[in-house]
Amino acid sequence: MSQAAVVLVSGGLDSATTLAIARDRGFDCYALSFAYGQRHQLELEAASQVAQHLGALAHRVMPIDLSMFGGSALTDASLAVPEAALDAPVDEAGAIPVTYVPARNTVFLSLALAWAETLQARHIFIGANAVDYSGYPDCRPEFLQAFEDMANLATKAAVEAQDASERLQIEAPLVAMTKAEIIQTGLQLGVDFALTLSCYQPDLHAQACGRCDSCRIRHQGFVACGVKDPTRYA
Amino acid sequence: MSQAAVVLVSGGLDSATTLAIARDRGFDCYALSFAYGQRHQLELEAASQVAQHLGALAHRVMPIDLSMFGGSALTDASLAVPEAALDAPVDEAGAIPVTYVPARNTVFLSLALAWAETLQARHIFIGANAVDYSGYPDCRPEFLQAFEDMANLATKAAVEAQDASERLQIEAPLVAMTKAEIIQTGLQLGVDFALTLSCYQPDLHAQACGRCDSCRIRHQGFVACGVKDPTRYA
């Protein structure tokens, strides 16, 4: 088996750090992004730059039209993106934010699994984080473990595995980190965060709005670790 | 919660029977097919006819280019489709057939889950069968159970579920049936199998080859239950 890993890369800060961690652990990294009907196609350009910057051996962008099913402010132009208060990325009642995309991480990990199988890769990296975005059910450790258990029953490689070391592993190294810890880790590993784009509603020049949940959490992270925020704001 | 169900419909015999079973159980059926880079786009026309014939409320065809990842005779034009002996749908060593598509059912069920979530549907039907196609790991009951467990940790609906009756269920009513039992069940529920297409390599007029694994298993099923085979052969 090769030491290849599939890494989900969105163009944002978290997945850039995740890719840097996978590279630092010695994996040959295959970056996977999705054009999933989201408003901000600019993030795919950021993903491409991040993949190149961090030495991915390949970068695939798979078109997948989740807007066919509707249901999220990120893919449905009729829903407004909320500009919540800094301390309330999840709404007041602790409910799931409307920016949630139905079954997103399940879909993305499944497609990563398909690529991993053809690459004979045993590792899939995802920048899921359960601290700042606790409203998303598919970012929690128990979900990620259940996906790994399922994947090990789903694939030819798993069926043919000779021992536990050949099990497929879902790696979510950021899952328990704060945003400040993610930024510090990325900086230590040489990530140029100026290449990344986190904003839910960037302008046509890929400049961040500075107001959406994602911008606020990101900026707060730079402030918390005492580093200059390299984000280009509109 | 509605009594909606998402039903994976390929255009073949198994998924047509599955759709008929879901309808018979009283569900409002939403049929989902995939254009996944397979050679036989004609199966999508069959899927459309089957969905209409069996009263699906909607039929979506999602393009998803699994050939981007390679690895199967069904999506990779450089690999030949095997014409195995009648009694050997799985190869002699019991190995997984080369017609296996990487992580196919994981990917298809994940996308069905996305639609189910926006429909507030708690049931996903799949025509998986572990008897005739035992070489596919993602057709086995243990895989389907693991997917269901994962799905119930993945979705907003599952997180907000008030009791066990609101759990998401993966329904695979054919999983333990022989091909003859599937055909008999379908006929009892009014399925017109002449609309279905099972062949891995139909001609341009959607006529079956009669030689590939899928054709042989299908024909053997009609013979076994003493019913005239309505398949149009080239």
C-alpha cells in the first residue's frame, strides 16, 4: 500500500492547515475539492492555489450539484447568509445554522473514499472542527468515527485488508482545536493564509466581507493568537 | 415528518422492484438516478420510464463523474466487461468483479441522504442484493447497517429526532432474495420488466447483449421462476 492520502481542500483556512499537517506527516497528498453549487466559486481558485502551495501531487475539482436538492443558504440563492454576532456562530437556541448543507461531509467523504480506493490510499484527511462550528452534526467526532466504521465495510480494500493497519482511516486533526490553535499550527507548518478564503460572500475580487460568521470566527482566531490577519477585506 | 422515501433507481430490474415495494408500502416515492460516467447512458432512459411507470412523484438524475477517479470496467473504457460463465458472476477465486465501481453505493446513498434530509424523508430504499452479487462489499447487510448508523449521526434531522421512530432507515428489501424471488415480487406488484435494462453493454437501441454477467443472472432468474423473459435482446 502506498502512503497516499486524499485531503479535502475547500480553499479555507482549516483545510489548508489540514493539508499542511498531512504533508508534514509524510503523506503523498491528493487534494479534492467540490464545485457544489455554492455561491462562492472563488473558493475553488483559492483551493487550487493552496493545493499547489502545499505540494499536493494532484488536485481534482469534482462538480456536484447539491443545489438540486435545495435546503441551505450556501447553495440556495433565495436564503440570506446570516451576519450573526461575534459570539454567536450558532444561533441563540444552539440550533443548527442555516448555512448547513444537507449531508455535506457525508457526501464529500464518500467521494474522497472513491478516490482513496482507486489510489489504494488508506488515509482521508478532513478539516472538520467541532469547536467553533458545533452546530454542524457532521463535524463531530462520533460522526467521523461512524463514517470510518462504515467505510471499512464498504470498500474492496477493506474487505481484502490483512490486518488492522490496513484499515481505512478518517483523519480529522483539527477536530478539537480552537481557531487560534489551527492558525498557530498552520503558521508553524508554513501555510500562507493570505491564499485562503473563508468568507461566505466574497466580492468579485475574492475580498472577504468581514461580517459573515466565517469571517468573524477567522478574524477572531488571528486576534486570539496575536498574529496579523492577512485576509484581504473589501 | 412526511411519509416520503428516496428510492435509488438505476433502470434495472432490482431497483424497479424496490420502487414497487416502496410504493406498495405507501410511501411517496422520490426516484434518484446517477449519470456516473458509466458506459450505458441508456439505463437512465430506462430509469426515467420505470420511475414514471411506478408512480414516483419526482425523478432526479444527478451527474457525477466517478470516472474522474478510474478503477472500474463500467466507467473506464480501457477495461473490458467480462463475459463470465453462468455460474460464475463472481470470479473463480471469489474475488470482487472488475465491474465494481469504487465506493459506489456509499456515494449513491450519501447523495440520497442529502435529498432525504431536504425532503424530511426518513426512508431511503436501495435495491442492494447480497445473493447474486456477493462480490460487492457495499451490497452486504453489515455495510447497509453501518451506513444507517453513520447517517443517524450525520444529519440535522437525526440530531433533532425526538425518538427512535424518527431515525433514518436504509431499506434494502431485496438484500436476501434470489433473482427469481425479486422477479416474482416485482410481477406481483405490477412491474413491467420490459421497461428495465440490466445489460452492461446494450446496443444503441437499448437491446441487451445476453452475454454479460448481468444479462445472464437476469435471464436465469426468469427461467427459474418459469416466466417468459421480456428482455429485448440484440
